[in-house]
Amino acid sequence: MLLVLLTGMPVILLNMLLQSWVSIGCIRFYIKRFHQREGMFAGVLALFGIIIIVLMGNLLQILLWGMLFLWLGEFSTLKEAVYHSGVNFATLGYGDIVMSPQWKLLGPLEAVNGALMIGLSGASMLAVLQHHIRKQIGQIK
């Protein structure tokens, strides 16, 4: 179990770093391109841009876990490793593909990581939406 934690924690830390970078990138994207714009269309474009950014960040995190699984020899192809990673990261838990007993605990570890990172992605989108709504009703200049 300690080996699983020592193997999974660096990936979790890298994902946290990547998600932090993505979250700050979302804020910078919004401020640079949409902070001064008003109207529904500007809000839709801003939110759409933020969704694309966080989606790419989450997909990169899934790829990172998949590459770990491939490196550990759990899967023979990157496609299979990324599929399994996506199922874990999104906490779907299909169970159609399982890892060896030695590395099986990486699945729940990735699921916890995914739940936290997807939650932070949602928070980034909500922050932009709330700011835009407040601006529209005149609370922010």
C-alpha cells in the first residue's frame, strides 16, 4: 500500500499543480478578454472559453494518469490506459477493465483526485459566471 501511495502521490501533486495553473489561466482569460464586455453573448463566450480550458486541463490530467498506468505495465496501449484512467478520474467505476492487485488501489486514488480536480473546474466556471452576472446587474464596475 505504501508503494501505491508513493507512486500515486507525485501524479496527484502534478495534477494539483496543473489544475492550479488552469484555474489561474481561466481567471486571466476572463479578465483579458471579457472583463469589460457586457451582455449575454459576452457571458456565453466567456463561459464557453472557460469550459474549453478546464476540459483540456482535465483531459491532460487523465492522460497523465494513463501514462503512469502504461509505464507501470498495467496496459499494453495508451488508448486502453487512458480509457481506464478516464473512468477512474470521472469516478464512473465501470469495472470492465481492472488493474493487477499490486496497483489496483491507484484506481480509488485517481478517483479522489479526479473528484477534487473536477470540483475545482466547476468552481472556476461558477466564479466566471457569478462575476458576469454581478456585472450585468450593476454590482461591479
